Amino acid sequence: MADSITPNPTLTGAEILLATLAGEGVTTVFGYPGGAILPVYDVLRKFPNLHHVLVRHEQSAAHMADGYARATGRVGVCMATSGPGATNLVTGLATAMIDSIPIVAITGQVSSKVLGTDAFQEIDITGITLPITKHNFLVTRAEEIAPVLREAFQIARSGRPGPVLVDITKDAQQAAAAFDFEAAKPRPYRPHPMLRAESSSMQEAVTLIRQAKRPIILAGHGVVESGAERQVLALAEAHRIPIASTLLGLDAVPAEHPLCLGMMGMHGESWVNNAIQQADLLLAFGMRFDDRVTGNLTKYSPNSKKIHVEIDPSEINKNVRVDVALIGDLKEVLSLLMPLLETHPRPLESHGSEWLKQINAGKGNASVRDIINLPDNGHLYAAHVINDIWHEAAAAGRLEQTIIVTDVGQHQMWEAQYFKHHAPRSLITSGGLGTMGFALPAAIGAKVACPEKDVWVIAGDGGFQMTAAELSTIVQEGLAINIAVINNGFLGMVRQWQETIYEKNYASSPILSPNFVLLAAAHGIAGATVKQRADVIPNARLARTSGKPFLIEFQVEKEDGVYPMITPGSALHEMLRRPQHDPLIELPEEP
Amino acid sequence: MLHTFIALVQDRPGVLTRVASLFRRLNINIVSLTVGESERAETSRMTIVCDAHENAADRIRASLYKLETTISVDEVNRTDAVVRELCLIKVAAGPSHPHGLHSRSQIFELSQVFRARVVDLAPESIMLEMTGSASKIEGLLQVLRESGYTILEVSRTGRMAMRRGHHTSRVLEALGTRQSLDLQEFPTQDPDALPSDEILPGAFEE
Ligand SMILES: Cc1ncc(C[n+]2csc(CCOP(=O)(O)OP(=O)(O)O)c2C)c(N)n1
């Protein structure tokens, strides 16, 4: 039978499930077996085009599906058994939900006859995942499997994407039913009824853009999700509007472009946040004014008009009140808006060069405090490590072919500041939930999706240990993933908060780690320890070109901080700067 | 302030949980929620009354629409909708009560004034049924109490609302429009547009 589908054969529910996945174009499923999903595993071999990646923990299965989806824009698929298998997915689903990532999670469920009886490994997973999925289904009959799964894929990838969970009882997997992939096709997707970008709002937007003297584009994850990268850049170039990015919008625009300023928000560079505070027009594209981006809302960009282009109407006026809301797919809205702007060309000089000059002056002022400009003083800084990994990839001409997958913490912010992303979907990171342990499994998903790309994990010593068991999965799957563990001996970001807000009360933030290189070796993975800057690039090159998985433990400065930092309650311009005489980065005394 | 939403939703297991869970997540208290069959097959109509900031309505509607099980959502106010509530009241009345046997006839009289109906008569109690606005129901309860009667039990449905006039056709029109992906086709005269004087919901202010 395999993937050649004869018309309306009678199959078991389990076979229908896999045949439907194959029909939806799925080639990889990340999963872990167990009693309630065993009928599916029993027929897995009949579908040789469906590759199953055996994970080491179901949370990782969800992160892998997530990484797969972020790397490609396609729906990622994960699978788990009932009870503990299903509950282990929860963190991964929540991570995907808050970052709008399309995944379909399939869970086995106890037989429909015993539903609700606390049967062995029964858990109400549709109840548990209600707030952390875009939608979920409980399927109790074999006939429902194909239509429900197809609807799940449609929901996951349509509108504002998100995870969908399908819980399938064991008897539904075992029962027989006719399978007709075409007949199981869902009704056309219904766009959110409150989408609207009527011409009056368009005209208002045009007027605001034409009048603005200090406009700035805020590029969010929606730019990538919508595939509007080129439109955004074209708009910026045509009207000379600088672009600031959210963490998930960093790879939406090429960092090296003169109009691209970098990341905004809590650890955004000073010139970016100052520009937002001084702007007279914000063009918010596919972003949701998260608190990490706005700082204190009452003091957020006080003198600007705000245009919000967003696909989810419930995001409008949620955190920041906007003047014009264009509710719809960003790419579609921009394709309507840009011709309107072009018919009223503005004199080239009016937007100004003054404004860009002002912003660039801010860059100059910041550079003296920038750790990246610190000469090699014998210490190893995480910022330098990440910047050198970027240099190495750039020098090899591999930037467009490199995906960085970060964990959560200081290293994540340094990555955002010092790895200059060049191509869409080249940065994979957990933004909204900030899930430690995300990097390694998400990188597996990305590498499976894009085997031809160089995939780097950048993780802290803390987060890496949360899902380090997936090293085994890498080996079992033969994936050449490069792993950089940034070891500072601390839960670094927690330590930094304790330093700035809790008077250096380092309670439970120092963390003991195994010898990461030996840990890798125990898995049959080669590795190296790097303690000085000169060794970063050669080892990064070694890792990238080895054709095998490779782990580098970077032993970096222990009490380094991410700057600038906007402490909770402060406005964007009220940032903590790196001390100009940071004792940590003082040059060694002249002998 | 109180907001009243009328929602058409799929009649499937778990739909009520989805709606209720949404309000819990938004940290909004549901004052009342009624649900029952509608004129359409496999479709329920809900009336949800909730207490939220005056500018929260659009977000609540938008969020309700994000539920895959929602078909349409309408927000109504007192003037453009008929709002009704059903109430059952059990009052102590019988020979052993203060007004003695006289109490029954007095309750009959009171209920006539309020257009309530007597639906059950037991040796020691009377059950009244009343439909009307919430304030009318509260009026009857107050009069009963002030007349010295003991109210044994009250059961209220919470508000049900229906828009006056030809609203249904408007909903269907909207359903037709939304099938179109072409943004330009969206109506320019938009009854649901955000009011220009809208300010931030208080809950998000520092
Ligand atoms: C699952 C989870 N638990 C706790 C946290 C809170 N948290 C945020 S950053 C951080 C420290 C991360 O330390 P490490 O992985 O060593 O990275 P570093 O900050 O040192 O780069 C912690 C504990 C989190 N984000 N996720």
C-alpha cells in the first residue's frame, strides 16, 4: 500500500492516520511510542516515505516539530502516547502557541469505551491543552481521523498560525474505515471576520507616512510568517524608513542593510530604542507590542502616531493604542498600500536624512561601550564567541545557508546582538515563552528539515542540560549539528537579574555542569573546549566542516552582563548601559 | 461595565468550555451565560454578559472569533436588543406563616402586578415564574421581601438577548463577505470599526 493510495480502500484508523499525513506532504514525524499509540507504530513500516525520529523526551518532539516549522514555514508534526506522553508535550505546545508556530501534535488516547474512567494512562489532554493550542480535537471514530487531521493542518497553517492537537482513541486507531483523502478535504479556511483594511484607513496610513519626519518600521515575526520580507524592505528603501526588529523579526531583514537598526526592547541597542522613543510614526508590522519590546507602556514612544498592520484582530489596541489599524495579512496589506504611496511620491529629501543621521550618531556614541569593540584582553566573552561564529560563516560564504538555534538566557540576547542575520528563517529562538531546553531539539527539527544547511545550537550551560538527552537522537539520526555551549558557570540571565535587582543575591544561580566534551564523547560526538578568543574561529570552522555533529564548550567570563538592559518598569530610553569602566572588561595592567 | 455578546457557536462537546476558558484567560468575570439551541441545525446561540472595561468589547469579540467553533459574534446594548431573563422563585406561604392563609392571595396579587405566574402550590410554599428584565425580577424579589415573605429559593437563567429588527440578515451578509480574501472588498462603512475615541483598557495601564 505504502504511499500509493488506491481509491477508497478500507484501512485501519492507524493506517488512515499515516496515509493522511503522507497525503498532507509530511515526510517526518517526531515522536515516542507507548500503549495508546502503538497501533500507529505497528503500521509505521508500511509508510516508508514517512520518517519517524525517535526522541528522548516528548517535550523535545514538540520542539523538533517547532524547529522544523520555523526553518521551513511548513507544518511540523509530533506524536506521543496518552497520559505522560501527552503531558510531556505541553511545554512544547505552549512554546509554539505563543510564537504562532504551525505544528500538528498527535496523541494516543485510551479506548473510547473507557474514556472518563481514569483508565491507565488516561489524561484529559484536550482539556489541558485548551489554552495552549490554536485548536484541538478528540477523535473517537476511525471515520473521523482523515477529515479531522486535514482540518488540523489547515487550522495550524492558516491565518495566524499555531499548534493543533489531535487526540485519537486507541479503538479509533484499530477500527477499520474507508479512506478517501480527497473527500476528507476541509471546507475552505474562514479568515477571521474582523479582518479589515478599508480604503479610508489606507488613506490615513498614506497621509501619516507622507507627513512623518521621523518614521520607523517595527518588524516582527509576522513579516516572516507572511513572507513579506521583500515588501518591507522595498517600503523602507523607497521612503528611507529605518527598521527596528523584534527578537523574532531579526531575520526578517538583512542586518547589514544600512536601514536595519537591529533589535528593539529590553536588550535592544540604545540607538534602536532611542529611535523608537523619538519617532513621530511607528509602522508596526506583524508584531504584538510585547512587554519585552515596549518597556513601560505609559512612556512608550510618546510622540508617535502608530500604524498597526496585523493579522490577528485581538492584538489591535491590546497593549498599545494605535491610530490606524490595517488588519490582514501583511503581504497583502502592503501590496495594497505601496501603490497608494507611490502615486504620491514624496520629495526624496523630506524623510529624512536628518532622522537617519540622528540615529547613526547614536550608533557612534554607543560603540565605545560596545563589548564587541573591546580588544582581546585574554578573557573570553560570549559576545565575541557568537560574533566570531558569525565571522566564520560569513567568511566561508555560508551565511545564507546557516541557521542559528538558540536557547534562552544571556547567550540568546548576545546572539541577537552580535550574529548578523542575513536570510529569513535563519534564527530560531523561543521568544514569547522563553523556553530553556528549546535549542537542541529545535535544531534537530531544523536540521532534519534543511539537511543542506549549517545548523548551530547556541545554548547556555543551564538550558543545554535540560534537553541534553537529545544528543543521543542526533547520533541515532546521524545529524551533523554544531553545538556551542556557552559555559559561564551560572544560570547567567538569572544571575544578571540578581545582580541588578536583588543585590547580588546569587541564590541557586551558580550551576555545576558535567564536562560537556566528555558528555559529547560518551555519545560518540567529537568536541573541543575553547578558553581563548584565538581558538574560536578555528574550532567553529572545524565544527562546520567536519560533516558530523560537533560540540564546543566555550568557557566564558562568568559574571558578564547583557547591555543595554531595561529593567522592569522602566521606559525604553531609561536603559542600564554597560559601565564604561566595567571592572570585568578592564584591560590587564601593563606589565 | 457590563457587555452583552450574542454568539452563534457549533453545538459540539466542549464548546462551552472553550468560551468559558477564553474569559478566564482574559481575566474577565462572566456575569451570566445562557446557551441553547438556535434556529440553525447543530448550532447553539449563547448570550454572554460579562463585566469588563468599556473598551474591551472589540478584543473580546475578536478573541471569541478566534475560537474555531465560533460562527458569529454580535455585541448588543439595551436599546438595540430585547433582553430577557427567566426566574423561578419559591416563597414560604401557608397556614403556619405570619400572614397565615391570607399570604397566598396576597402573593397572587403581587405576582399579577409583576406579570409573574404561579407554577406550583404546595402546603407550605408557592413557586412563581417570571420573565422580564433583570430589574423587574429584582423588583418582585424586593417587594416580596419587604412584605415579610421568606424567599426559600431563587433560580435565574441570566440574560438572553436578541437584536431587534433585521439583524440576522446582516450577520449572513457578513458571513458572505468574510469568504472573500480580497481585502479591498471589505465594506468601507464598517459597523464594527474601532471607535476613534477608544483608549487603552485600564487593566494594561501601569
Ligand atoms: C524552562 C525554563 N525555566 C526557567 C527559566 C528562567 N530562566 C531564564 S534565563 C535563565 C538562565 C539561563 O541560564 P543558561 O542556560 O546557563 O544561559 P545563560 O543565561 O547563562 O546564557 C533561567 C533560569 C526559563 N526561561 N525557562
